[in-house]
Amino acid sequence: MPAEFDNAILQIADNLKRTLTFIPQKVKQKCEEIRLRAGLPVCLTVGGKVLFVCRNSTVCDVLPQNALTATNDDIQQTLSLLCNRSVYLHENEIRQGFISLPNGCRAGVCGVFNADGMLVSVISINIRIARQIFDCARNLLPYTSGGLLIAGPPASGKTTMLRDLIRLLSSGYGDCYYRVAVIDSRGEISGGGALDLGVNTDILYTPSKAIGTDIALRTMYPDFIAFDEIGTAAELNSVRNCFNAGVGIITTAHCRDVADIMRRDVTRAIVESGAVANVALLSQNIGAMPQVLNIKELITGAFI
């Protein structure tokens, strides 16, 4: 497990990487994010909590005097390494505020953007560590028939759960080997092909989930179509098309609680469309079982 952390820091500035390499293994194993901010302490997100990295490679939950601090040069070097020394090639991604990495990790980028959406100056970088946790979604298999929405707050493991559910459905852990089409708009679900999504999965790398979904429907004849973070009207329309075609949808959405599902326009529209039969609500308590909600009862307010 710590190897995932070590892979994530390969594209961090040398000055910071030397210290991060030797932090405790148990911290590496549970680390979810590495946050670099120009002129400020380097922070890790571990179990949903903020930890500061010290210059002696220890960590603490209170800002220490010997905190490891990222300089502007560290930030610039890290950006260059994340882009394989060609920021221009990642221009379209950066306009959306992120950089996809070949190991399945994703780097969020903040700074000064001009009116054309071009990054003028980078100020902070957040590297989210992709992990594959086998069998974490096994208990959700019975709830995939008719479509499933995996909902939860940030860092609750939605993509990890989605990734494993795809693998399980595709590899015969349900009642058969299902054909699964994955619309991987940021390369995060599949890790650019580095992660195991099962033996019967087709991956479409396209920035538009709506276009990718329509292509998958027309050409791949899937039993399920899976993608991360539904959010636009076009994507909602594609979800409805899948429902009308008898194809199951498995997707994710940011929601903090049951009431939030029906309060947000996008998730309420998914629920009311009939395109998913159940919602799996995750929490930020690592290892906690998802709360599975039946759509009919959710609409009537039985869970609220």
C-alpha cells in the first residue's frame, strides 16, 4: 500500500520528495492527499484529517515550528514534473483545474487564470492518491440491478468504490460476466489502464461523459455504463437514454447526507428519472458500511 504514496511523490519537487520519502509507513498507507502551497507548510490528508509534515519526516496534527514548507520554486518544479516538462500538452486539463497522472492519481491546480482560462501562475497543488481496494464494493453487488448512484462527501471513497464495483461486475463476481463500458473522462477510474477494471470492461477516454455514453450505447452494447461525478444537463440526458435502452448506470455524486441527495438539482434529477434503483451513501468514516437507499422510499421521504 505505501507504494501508492511513493509513486505519487515521484513527480514532486526533489526538495520536498526527499522529506516525504521517509515519513512513517503507516501514514503513507492511509494518506489520501498531498497538498503543496507556495510559502506554506506541506500538508497531508489522512483519514479525512490534516497532518503537517516536519522537516525530519515526522508528521503532527498541530502546526510545528520545523514544518516542511513549499517554496514557489518547489511549486513550479512540481508543475513541470506533473506535466512531464510540457505544461502546454496539459493545457486543456489545466483549464479545468487538474492534471491526470499515469498512475491514476490526479493533481488539482490552483492559481491565477486569465480570461481565456489559461494558467498564468500556479500557487497550490493537491495530489489525490488513487488506490485500488479489492472487494470493498462486494456488498453493493446486489443493488446494481436497475442502476446505482454512489453518493458521499469529498474523500469518502466514491471513486474507489466505483472502481471495485466495475471490476466485480466485469469479472463474474455477480451472477454472470457483465459487459461494462467505462467513460473515463480524466483517466482517474482506470489509472490510464494501470488499474484492474475486470476482464469484460471497455474503457472510453473522452473529456465528454455525454458523448462517451452515447458512443458506448451505439457501439459496445454494454449491460452497464459507469462514470464518475455526473454534473451536467447533457450527462443527465445521456443517463435517461441509458435507462430507455435498458442499460444500467453506475455513477457517483457529491452528497453529504440523505437530505442532500434530494436537495441538489443533479442528484434529485437522477433519482426522479428512474435511471437508478438504489443509492449507496458513503461516509467519511473509513471502513464504514455504505447506507443503501431504495429510490422509491427515498422519493417518498421514508429515509429523511
